[in-house]
Amino acid sequence: MKKHLIGATLLAGVLLATSATASAEVNEISVAREFGISYLPLIVMQEQNLIQKQAAARGIKDLKVKWVQFAGGNVMNTALLSDSLQFASGGVAPMVIAWARTRDNYRIKGVAALNSMPLYLNTSDPNVKSIKDFTSKDKIGLPAVKVSIQAVTLQMAAEQIFGPGQEHKLDALTVSMSHPAAMAALASGAITAHFGAPPFQYQELTMPHVHTILNSYTVLGGPASFNLVWTTSKFYKENPKIYAAFYAALRQAISEINHDKKWAAEQYLKSTHDTKDKVGFILNMLQNPQMDYTTTPQHVMKYVRFMHKVGTIKAVPQSWKDLFFPNVDNLPGS
């Protein structure tokens, strides 16, 4: 009888320990972002320690948050799958590719949008008035050849201009570069065009001869999400409190940005150590009615359907909600 009691006690202890281990959440996360003012919500979250504060409010004390910077969302996906990264961020296209390729295993999905804002294709060549004028001598800098949101938008524009089946006509001219590197290369003449993002696209327009020949909103037929945040279903299920803390911190950061854009501009310059731009220059961007910081995904399905049509992804969701975790289901997304 005593042996049975001892055995039962040991078994109960093992079950309790297993349950505690299974329910324990991680004590450190890594969050990635790219370059530019479109990542301002993440910058505010970092500067104000919002994730740690939201986690503490949910009973998770001393959460460590590591912030890492990448040149493109495609590289983040590799880090995400290796568990060295918990939250990736970038353009719609890299997230959609990750969703399509991991539907049967990691099941990567979007957490929320970061913003909706137009992307400009700028060139320093006065003879180039539209993408029809590019020649084999041109080089177009963008974050990742073929898979970045800029690359996919350029493919969409090529199809519209050159006709069906011509979506890859300009791919050979594109080169993978971070936005800061591409802006420097455009200024030096190493490349002739840059499909960029704020603030770099606006900084370039202050350079001699640089002009815009394409606006992503024109290609998409209106405002659309630029950046999203995404993670794996494994992390979502195993760390519900941290996931909720991250989303709450994101919403708080966006609310603070929209409430005081001058303060937000100061936060951006403080984080980037940017000595070239002034608060007024950044504030002018933030006050542009076409730039909207929001968690609502907007027109992501336009990218999805195009990418499926040209074979970039093999599966297409029935709804934009299938691409995201349920926390954004109540938003008026598309």
C-alpha cells in the first residue's frame, strides 16, 4: 500500500512539473525590424519598453526583449523558422510567402499591420519618365529581388504597362540593397533608381534630378498596407500572454504616434541618431494624409491574388483573415 502511495505521489509530482513546464512562457524574445519611418511603432515600443510593461501587467516579470535589424523580410523568415527570432516585420510580400510555405508545419501568420503608406520608385535619370523608359543599363535598388513588397509591386506595374505575362520584365534590373545603401548608391550614381520607403524616398527627392516615376498606390488602385508583423503558430500557442502583451504594446505605440506626431518624430530621430533630418522634415511626412499608422490590414489580398496568379505562392486564402491570428478579426481589413 505504501509503495502504491509513493508511486502515486511521484506520478503526481511528475505530472505537475510537466504541466508547469508546458505552461511556462519564454523569458526572452527577439523582435526584428527594417530601416525607415514605417517601423515607427516598433521604434516607440523599443524606446518606451512597452512590451515589457504590457508583459508585466500580465504577470510576466523581467521579460527580456532583444531588438535586431534586418535589410529585408525574407531574411527574417529564416531566423523565425530557426527560433532565433519571435516576431518578424516587413512588407506584405515576405509575410505572404512565409504563410504560403509554412501552412503544413510552422503555420506562420500575421499579428497585425503596422501601417498603410505609398512607396515611390525614384530615379536620377532625367530621360526616364516611366518604367517603360528603363533599359539594360539601369539598376533598380530594392530590399530583396523578386520577393520584397517593392519587387512585387514593380512586377504588378510591369504587367499593367507591358501586358499579361510580362510581370518579370524588369526583374533583371533589380538589385537587393537596404534602403540606406540604395539611397547612397543613387546619390553616387552606382544605381539609377531606388524603389524605396519613407523617409528615404522623400530624402532622395531633395537631390538634384531625382524624381518619382511610380507610386505604389497608383499600382494598387488606392491605399494599401506596407508593413506587417508576423510570427509562428507555435509561438502564438505556447506564449499567449507574451503574444497579447506584444499586440497591446503595438496598439499603444500606434495610439501614441497618432496622438502626438511631433513627439513621434522626435522619437524616430532619437532612435536612428539621424543628424541630417530635422523634426519638421519628419513631422511633415507623418502629417501626410496618405501615411496611416494602423493595425488594420488593408488590401493585402490584392498582393496575394497577384502572387498566386504569377506562381510566387501556390496557395491562396479564402479571406484576408486566414493570413492573420484572430486578434485582428474584428478590424475592417481587406
